[in-house]
Amino acid sequence: MRLRPWFYNILYRLNAAPWDKEVRPQLTELVESGRLTPTELPRALDFGCGTGAEAVYLATKGFGPVVGVDFSPVALRRARARARAASAGVADRCTFTQADITAGPIPGLADEYDLICDFGALNDTEGEQRLAVARAIHRLSRTGGKVVLFCF
């Protein structure tokens, strides 16, 4: 399967992306249980962040800086608005970058992250693209960091 940004942009414009409803309960359970903490894992990266639900959630829980990466400009506009929203108020700890995570190094990203979340980006790829995502996760993970990978 080849990623098609136009397809994702349409789904985001129509508010029809089935994966983009709320913060994944698996992530909230990991944070609320104390298995993922901002003290241990402050710098977080969300691959395929969509409209930023998970990135903003992490920032509201004290993680930061939190960086979200997605190739959909429509989703990223919503992610930035979500971070600025009065209820979240975490725009100072969340940044969002437009990039294709299968295309090699992503300009502007730090060298290492303590926590990397991927809620479907790896899952949406095959072959060489999937290997590129896996290499990026490996390259950007700090030794001793954690990766939360959600696939179906």
C-alpha cells in the first residue's frame, strides 16, 4: 500500500477519519497507571499524529516537548488549534511538523526522543515504506526510551 496524502486530507476535511475520534485508551491507561511518566520520558514524538489528540494529551500530562509529525496539512492545522485551545493550553510544549516519515530524515527533529508513539503509521505501510518507518523509530529513539506501537 502506498500512502496517499490526498486521501487522508479528504477524510480529515470531512471529519470522517475513523481513527481520529479521541485519545487512544491504551495511551491513557499507560499514563494514568504510571507506566509512562513525564519524569522518566519527557521528550515525546508522535508519528502520524493526525489532529494531535495523543500529542496534546501527553503535553497536558506534563510531557514535553512533544512533537507530532504527519503528512496531512489539514490534520496539522487542527492539531495546532487543539494545542492552542483554552482547555488544552499546551501550545508552548507541542509542535507539529509536516513530513513524510517514510522519506528519510525529518528536518527539525531532535536526535533522540524518550517516548515515541505510533498509532497506525507503521500499520499503514508495507515493504520499503514500512522498513523506513521502523528505521526512523530506531534512529530517533533514545537508548532506554520507550516506543508505544499500535497496530491492527
